[in-house]
Amino acid sequence: MHTLKIDNLYVETDGKEILKGFNLEINSGEIHAIMGPNGTGKSTLSKVIMGDKNYIIKKGNIYFDGISITDLTPDKRAQLGIFLGMQLPLEIPGVTNADLLRTALNTKLGDEFSLMPFIKKMDKIVKKLKMNKDMIHRGINQGFSGGERKKNEILQMYMLEPNTVILDEIDSGLDVDSLKIVGTNVMDYFNEYKPSILLITHYQRLLEYIKPEFVHIMINGKIVKSGSFSLVEEIEKNGYESIINMIEENKSNE
Ligand code: ADP
Ligand code: MG
């Protein structure tokens, strides 16, 4: 059982405050979705959890299993089992997928790493994701379409077996078939490994496949409303507008 706790986080980049008192706690076996308009700080949040140095924590802390990880480097966080599937996965020419994953697993497992099970598992997951087999021997994301990059993030997740999974708009750029493949594979992973999942999205269609138990609306750098899955339907019907208006009203009544 693992817990990721984000406690009153204030973050800035380029002198601009982006996260403004963000709070969230996620436990193993829970799926949380964060929804919110563009530019509200969702990707910033995911990068800060992973330890991206471009974002400066001004106040607050991130805890993993009760211990502050606020000052840990990204590789240390990955070793604890935290994984980020990025909104815009980068190209890394010259390093193949297989190389990257082998190196990462070698570091994590040390003596216990063995090549044959690694290759077998990778083949199995590549098939499951309906990826082209030769992609694993190409430079990471080199010449990959948007959809292929997203599948590649899911392949990495499966191979690294993280206990805490953050998926930043894993649905963007996917056609309906890929969306289904990605969605069902995330659910399969969840059912098999029972990780904590933080799903960032501003589309409802992914949530047909991945059903979050907890839904949070993020506006202007913090969570303004939390609820169950029914909140998704509310947003679908009324958009974010009604929630923004409600907040404005509360402010003026104060
Ligand atoms: P979201 O993912 O919710 O769309 P982001 O976290 O990507 O939002 O961005 C939040 C705000 O912070 C935006 O206004 C964006 O332009 C700004 N921002 C994010 N990263 C940087 C950066 N590296 N430098 C400058 N501004 C940034
Ligand atoms: Mg984003």
C-alpha cells in the first residue's frame, strides 16, 4: 500500500505562479481524475510530482508513504515507483526503447534482472497494445505519430511496473481505436497491479474505459471541487463555466 500526498503546493516557473495551494492524496487501488480547462496547471502538477527542475516549489510538500520527496531527483522518484506518462512525450534519437527500458530495469532490479523474461514480456505488451514490433528497436518516439507515442508511454508503464501512475492527457491525439486500446490497457494494468492512478484529462471519452472513483476539478492552480464519477457528467452537461461562476459568487459573498 502506497500513498502520494500533495500538501498545499505553491509552484512557479518563469516568475509566474501556477500552482496555488494544491492538495491531493492518492492511495494504492484508487483512480483519481483531474479535469480542468487549458492552462490551469495540470501538466505543471504532473511534472512537479516527477521532480522537473524547471518548476520551483515555493511552499508546500510532496510526500510518498509519509516521507517528503520534495527534494529528490526524478530518477530517485522513479525508483520509488512513481511514473509519469507525458502529455507530449519527447523524441530521444539514438536510444532505442529496448535500451532505455533495459537500462531502467537493470538499475531497479540489479542482480535480479534477466533478459529473457524482459524480452518475452515486452513482446507480449507490444502485441497487447497493437504496436508495430519494430518500434521497440527504433529511437525513442523517433518518427512516432501522436498515438504511437502515447502507446509507448503505456508500454513503458507496463515494463517498469510503477506503483504510482500519473497519466497526463494520455487520450490526446488518439483516434477511437487507439483510445480504446490505451484505455483498456490502463484498466488491465490497474486490475493486475493495483497502483495509485492520477488521470489528467479534459475529455470525457477516456473515462468510458477508465472509471475514476474520485473526480477533481482544477481551476487556476488548485482543486476547486471534488466528487464522485457523477461530477464528470455534470461537467459534460454544464461545462466548467457553472463551477467558475459558483466560485466567483462565493467570493463576492465573502
Ligand atoms: P494545463 O496542463 O492545465 O493546460 P499547464 O500546466 O501546461 O496547464 O500550464 C499552466 C500555465 O503555466 C500556462 O499558462 C502555461 O503557459 C504556463 N507554463 C507552463 N510551463 C511553463 C514554462 N516552462 N514556462 C513558462 N510558462 C509555463
Ligand atoms: Mg496539460
